[in-house]
Amino acid sequence: MRRDNGLRVTNAGRLYPVSKWGFVSQVQGGFTHEGACVVTARAVMVPRVMGSRLVFKPQRSATAFGTQPSATRDQCRELAAAKLKDAILGVRSALIADQN
């Protein structure tokens, strides 16, 4: 077992091979009338069928929400990227927890 960025990495590739599973991500957001940036990011692990086609039957899913008052457009994009990373880490954590 090795560590990656302080997190334990296990044999998830054996349980969830890339040939059978794929990931879908979605980020939505924008600005409120008051100028606050509001973001929702979602990461979903779904099964593959016939090669590269994915079927939207989520096996694992994680959603992250964020808001930042008086944000610029670039700050809002940074928030969206951070929340997507949080959602992906949430799916990863669920996969690791499945193995314990």
C-alpha cells in the first residue's frame, strides 16, 4: 500500500477497472444579483458498455457546493475548480471505504 497526497491508495483499479467504469463530472454556477459566486460540482462513477459508451447508472456520486461573496470571474472559476476537486475526492474516498 502506498500514499498519494497523504491519502491511502488501495487496489481500486482491481475492483473498478477502467475498461468497465468511467467518470462524469458537471460544474454549474454563476453570480447572484448581490454579486456572490455560487457553484455546484458533481462527480459520478458510472459503468461502461460497449467500449467507451457510459450508462448513467451512478455507482458512486459526490456533490460539493460553494459560495464566495464579491468574487471576480477568475475567483469564481477557481472556486469551481476547487469544488470539482472536492467532489472527485469524495468519490475516491467512497471507493477506498468500500475496500475496508
